[in-house]
Amino acid sequence: MRFSFFAMALAALVLSSAAAVAAPAPRLAVQSLSQLSDLPYPFDPERDANRDVAAASARAAAEGKLLLIDLGGNWCPDCRILAGVMDLPEMKAFLAAHYVLVSVDIGHLDRNLQISARYGITRRLEAAPAVLIVDPKTNALIDKGHILLFDDTQSNAPQAIADWLAQWTP
């Protein structure tokens, strides 16, 4: 009994310490998604996703940052909203400090699925956007089990998206 209580207390301490070291999320001036205008179209079906992810991963490793792979399509409102939040000046600065971002077009959930498979996502993606946060030094998926958090981006406040992205930073 005493050992399991000690083990649980130690685990709680480790988890709270890990959360404490995450970079604080930027405070966004935009409070509502309705304040976003001119949403970007960041997903280019003509790009070579394998080459783009490899280059972004190498850059992230060299710069000591995480790799953020944004899987989506320009047809998807949630994908464009997420891209619009990440395009806000405060978020751009935060992302540039902690991540190397690469946008990958996944068509209508039927293109470039080898990218997600590379990180252990072998089931067909059921929604978009999907966000893969990868440690480029180990090639390990950090947000395993949470990649589809933004599949209903329209119900999230911009600050919630910023907070979610910040929780993964070292």
C-alpha cells in the first residue's frame, strides 16, 4: 500500500513538473473565431509532402525545436481556421520560437497518408485537421492520442488552440 501511494505521488509530481516547464501560451488579441478574416489556404496539393516533412524535420532538429505537422485540406473549414489562428502575429512568433511548422495536404483524407503512418497512425484519418507534434531527434510522436483535437476547430476559442499548442513545448 505504502509503495503504491508513493509511486502515485511521485508520478503526480513528475507530471506536474513536466507541465510547469511547458512554455506559456501567447495571449491572443483575437477572442473569437468570428474575428478571424481572410483565412489562409495553406495546403498545396502540388507539394512533395515527403520532401517537405524531411526538410522541416532536419531544420527542427538543427534548431532544437519540435516539428509540427499540420495535416489538412483547403476544402476543410476547421483546417483553415486552425491555420488562421496559427497565422496570428502572436502565434506566429510563438510557433517560430518552439516549432518548425509544415502543412501537408491530405486531400479528402486520401492523400499523403504515409506521413501519418510514419508516426504510427495506421488507421485512415477520420477527420481533419490532424496535428502531429514530433520530437525530430527521436522521430517520436509526442501528441499520440491527441492528434485530432482540432477536428471541430469551430467550437474552440482561439486562446484554447494556443493553449493546446503550448502544452507540448519543452
